[in-house]
Amino acid sequence: MYWDFIAIFLLSFFLIFMIKKYAVQIGLIDIPNERSTHINHTPSGAGIGFFLSVAIVSPFFYFELLSSYPWTLVAITLIFIIGVLDDHHDTSPNTKFIIIMVSTILLSFDDIIISDIGTFFGTALSLGWFALPFTIFAVVGFTNALNLIDGLDGLSASISIIILATFYVIGYQNDDMFMLLVSGAFIATLLAFLCFNWHPASIFMGDSGSLTLGFVIALLAVKSLAYIPAISVLFVAAIPIIDTIIVMVRRKLEGRSMFSADKGHVHHIMRGFFSDTTPKTVIFLAMLQSIYSFVGLQLDREIDEGYLLLFFLLNIALLYLFFGAMLKKQNNHSS
């Protein structure tokens, strides 16, 4: 299995290098705005390189395995295409939402769907007819959550590698070749991407990368529910989820749209704490994600998930207060 990962790494490195070289000619340039942490026009669309490397190499090694998930492959490709279109010229949020929703429906044709969410305070919760709507909500939510943390050099890739590595472990423990292949392939391609994206980044992944990556992690999370408690997934993919919840709650309480843009994300706050040092911020958040992922792996399927959910929500509440106090202090110092 490792030769294919090496091939993906090498091809990804080459493709990303070529995209960076010709980014201006093909219209893949990120122009900084008031929320950006970079000041120069920077090549974008590296997601094209790391998606194509996986799509080209994997079938040579695992054609039979991949052919048993035809609708999943179509779904991932649709997400990738809308990401490429968004990188080249902005696509409306509604269009992206519809494509992610349709792609999630396609996943259900390959039986990748959340049918139950465990036992809560002694009551087993089976979703029944609500399974597909709930799966759409979960996949759309996480796909966008990963997109939202793509705000610092190396952050999204580093967090994703840790989450994917956790799913690789789950796949290995349960002899799930599909999880092993998908998680391992994207780890390989992201390692190549990090060679270009570590601070100071010479290229960004763009929506072709962040949307595809978020969707792939979301489908792996759904597939992992056959092996781990549903609440474990919240820990395995904690940082994007916690960041999204904290930001949206804060915006709502301040009377703003939950989808409005600002610099109040966890990575912005922590970057301010680390004196605007991006590498320290990324390493800290990656270590924090590692701790959450490790906790997620330790949770037993026999534990009542109601108590696990309360623990996770309490954790979010404490972090909301903590990061809120940090943001207030930083705003006071800057004013």
C-alpha cells in the first residue's frame, strides 16, 4: 500500500509546483482582503494538484476497490469541480450548498449514511426517515467548517492530516481498506502540499482543496460510525467543529449574521496570543487537535453517548468563554 502513497506524494508535488508556476496564466491568484493574514497576491488552487494526484494514481493500485464505490467517486468529483470553479471565479454560496447536498445524497447510494447516532441516556436513537436529512446537515456542516479554518499558512492541511491519520488508524484496526486508502492517499498528497504551504506559503489550496478535503473527511467520519461511537467523531474532528460553533454563537449573540465574515476565529485569536506568529499558532492547534483525536479513539462504544455529548458541549462552553475573553482583551489592546 505504501508505494501508491509515495507515487501520490511525488505526483502531487509536481502538479502543485506546475500550478504555482502557471497560476497567473490560468487565473488562480488569491487577492488579499481585510481578513487575510498575507499581504501579497499568492497562487491558489493547489487543491487541483492534490485531488488529481489521488484520482490518477489510486485506480492503478485499487481499481476493484474503488469501483465498488462509484457514487462516492462521482460525489467527490462534483465537490472538486465546484471548488475549481470557485477558485477561478467566485461561485455563490447557494450553488456550493446545493452541490454538497446533491453529493451527500449520492453517498447514500453507496450506503454511506448516518442511520443511527447511538444510545443517549439509555435510549437508542435510530434516525429512520430522518437519516438522509441528518447526514446532509452533518456533511454540509463539516465541509464548510473545514473551509472556515483555512485561514493560516499550513493550518488546514496540518489539522486535516491529523484527522485523516486518526481515520487511518480506525480503518487499520477494523480492516477497512476503503478508509485506509482514502485517508492514506490524502495524507500523502497533503504532505506534498505542506512543502509549499508552510509559512510563508507560496501557494494556497483554494476551495478546490478545502471543499474537497472537508467532504472527504466528512464521508470518512460517516463511514467510521460502523466502528466508533457517534460522539467520538466530534472529538476526532474537534477543531473545525468547535471553531465553527464558537464563531457562529458569538456572531448570533452580537446580533450579526452567523455567516458574516470576521477575524474572530480560534486561529485568529491564537495567532494574536502568539504575537502574530503563524507557525507557533499552527503547531499549537495541531497539537490540540491531536489530543482531541486521541481522546476520540479511546471512547468505548458501550458508553452512553448522552454523557459524552454533555462533556463535549461543556468543553465548547468553556472554550467559548476562554477565547471570548482573549478576543476582548486583544480588541482592547488594539483600540
